[in-house]
Amino acid sequence: MPAGSTLSLSRLTDIVTYLGVVYHDEGYLSPVIAPSPSLSGPSGSTLVIDVKAGPRLRIGKISVDGNAPEPLNGIPSKLGLTTGEAYRKVEIDRRLDELVADLRSKGYYEARAEHELRPSADKLTGDVAI
């Protein structure tokens, strides 16, 4: 944003919402995102966004359901997923996209895969269903 520009309240709300989604997708399910204006910047005011990410969710159980040309229980290791690792939605989606592309290159043209996160009540671990 150019110096001297103003930031509307709706735009600030969009920024905070976007940051919440980014942190959630990286496994931080309860981030506290607090914008606070400061009058100490070079142009007289600066927007500071304080983020307290909180604990990062770890993968609990990994389950696979569906049909595949290979044993379902081998898919998590093929994707490089292990219990206890940090949950990162974008990374899991990328790995699933690679798996689908590989299956399609082998003639399984209708292949598709997605995952769902099922967080525990304490939000410290979550089960991943593929």
C-alpha cells in the first residue's frame, strides 16, 4: 500500500480473515490476530498486525477410503504422511494432486483424491481422512 494511503475497515477485516485462513491451513487452529495502529511509522502511522499462532496441530490417525489400483494402507507412506507431523493443508493437497496426476498418467483418467481434517476437541491433534 503506498505511503499516505488509507486502509478501510472492510479491507482490514479482509486481511485479518485471510491471515486466519493461512494460519488454519498451516495447522494453527486457534490463532489470535489483532491489528493495532501505531503512530510511530515514518508517515506518521503504521498498521501492525500481532499474530499469536498458538499450538500447531499434529496429525493423529491417517485413514484412507475409496478405490485404488494399489493397497489403500500404502497410500499414506506414498504421500509421505506420518502421524505426529505438523498438519499443512496446502502440502497435503499438493501431494494428493501429484498422486492423482501419476494415476491419470497410468490410465486412471477419473482418479481424484481429497482429504478432510478432523481435529480433536483439544485442537492439538487431528485425524486426516483421505
